[in-house]
Amino acid sequence: MKIFKAILIGIMLFVLGWNAQAQEAKPVFMERADSNLVRFYYDKNYFLVDKNCEFHSIERIAEFNAKTSFFIGEFKDYSLDGKLLLEGSYRQGIKEGIFKAYHPNGQLKWQMTYQQGVPVGELNFFYPDGNLLMTVLHQGETVKLMTLMDDRGRRLVMDGNGKYNFKVPYAGYNPYGFPFVRLRGNIRDGFAVGKWQVLFEDDKGTVEAGEEYYAPNGAFREGYDYYTQEVYDAARYPLWPIEPFMRGEHFVSKDCTFDDFTGYTMYLGKAISDYFEGAEIPDLSKYEITYTVEVDKRGIPKKAKVATKFNPDFDRIFASALGEIGNYIPSFVNGEYVDDELTVNLIAQKAGDGSLLFHSVKIIRKAENP
């Protein structure tokens, strides 16, 4: 993944004024729509992608200041078939006023008001038939769930009290293969309280995946992952749908690969970073790493080999981290999954707090790129 906000001015000049030869060599993340407006190309998660990428699914039309990297005034986001998905406005790069999103059938999906970039008042979600789904109340730094309706019109939560039972899409890559997370628990005065169930769900059914505990004031206490037997200290799953549109204003781009689109590269970088938590690697500032791994058609890895070496402590922990990666996305050739050898390139870099982060993950598949 490439975060190019710092060089956005150069990219804008390049994209808006390039020649035919450059057009073939460089991805097009944005281009001029008319004299005042710019067209931006996003995937469904609001990562910038090349306009010819198969994962390109959203186009934003907006006025844009290349010198400040700010959106200015009103914008509209459209699907590739021309349906309005989202509209709102910015004041010098800051969200201001009413934002509205729409279902594919044109019905209002959600509506929120921003003041100087901060959500205020009610965030209302609606079902595709126009009926109310959920109301979330923003009061300064306090956020409360006030209303939850099921798809039959029955109130599950009313005036901030009731029993929560709702599923949201699993954000990012899911190593377990489930597209949804369902949460069940009690809401009191707008806050999650007590013990909550975490369940993974697909069209075949639901399985228990963990549990989470909240204090009477809604503060998260701890959670337990049944799959990994891990205890965690920060809530992992949102109580309401998290809309990714805010990523669009940060101008983060992705390569046009299935690994990037599904979020697997981000998942892999985080998994290795988590394994290094607390490790002492004193001499590392930034280091490029390459390894190869054989992955069968089920996505199960074997024989990971690291091509670059740093020092014995780092190399030992890194090899152990790779041994804990239990699945990769298998390669897909001629309509079927196949055994393959993957070459993985990534960067290890110390963050400001001294922790070690692994990022800029790129996966090259031998069978898909003979």
C-alpha cells in the first residue's frame, strides 16, 4: 500500500497533464472532470485505485485544491452505473454540514451532520425500504446507541435501553471465512454493558467466536477470542456499521491485486507486527524484507524461506512469526485455485513509540505471473 498524500501535488500535476506514454506506465487515481472539478477513482472501501482496475467501483466528483490536498465545497460519489451513493460538503478539507448516503435503490441509507469535522446530533441508519434501522447519538465525545429496530419493525433498543442483536460486515480480511460479525448483549443508557457474545455468520449459519465485557459506563474491559484463545483489551467490533468514506479524504492508494482489495496485505503486515510486540530490536530503523512461501490450493502455507537476513534476534522472531501465519489467499489460474509459490516483499520500520511495524506488503504469485 502506498500513502502518497505527501506527494499528492506532484501526482496531480502528473495525472492531469501526462502524455500518452506515461498513461500506459502509471496508474490513474484521479483526473480532471472539467475546469473546476476532479474525478477520483476508489474501490468499495475508498482506497484509490487505477481507473481501469477491476476493483474500481466508486467515482467522486469534487473540487480539489492540489496545493493543500483538500476537498472544497460539495461533492458527490457515484457507482459505476451512475447511481448516487454519497453526498456532502467540505470547508477547506474539513467535513461540514449534512452528509447523506443512499442504498442502490435510491433510498436514504444514513444521514449525519458534521460541524468542523466532528459528528454532532443523531446519526440515523435506514433499511432499504426506508424504515428506521438505528439511531446513534453524538454528544461531544460521548456516543450512545439510542434506537435499534429489526427488519420486521420491532424495537430491540428504545431510548437507549434494550437487548442488542445485530450483525455488521466483517471489516477487512477475515481469516475464518465469515463475511459478518453478529453481536448480542445489553444496552443501558445508550452504552454496551456486561457480557456480550461475538458470533461469526454466513449464509450457512452462525458460530460462537468470542465474548466481550463492558463496564456499567460502557467502557470496554476485555475480550476473549475463541479461535485464537487470545485475551484482548480493546473492542474489536463496532456496534453500528462503520462507513469507510472518510478514508477517501486521506488519499490512500492500493495496487490492483486481489490481495490488496481483500485487505490480506494489511492483515499480513499487522499479524507480523503483533508478533513483534515487546521485542527489542535496537538497530532497526527501516529494513526491506523478502521471503518466499509455498501455498497449496487451499491456502495452507509450507516451506517459508527468508531471503534477507538482519540479525539473529530479528531473524529468529520473524521466522517464528511466519510459522504462525496459517493461511494465505490461494492463487487462482484458469478458473480454479492452484498450488503456487509466493514471493512476499515488505518493510519493517520502527514507529515513533519504538514499536516495530511491518507495512508496504506486496505479494507476487508465480503461477499468476509466469
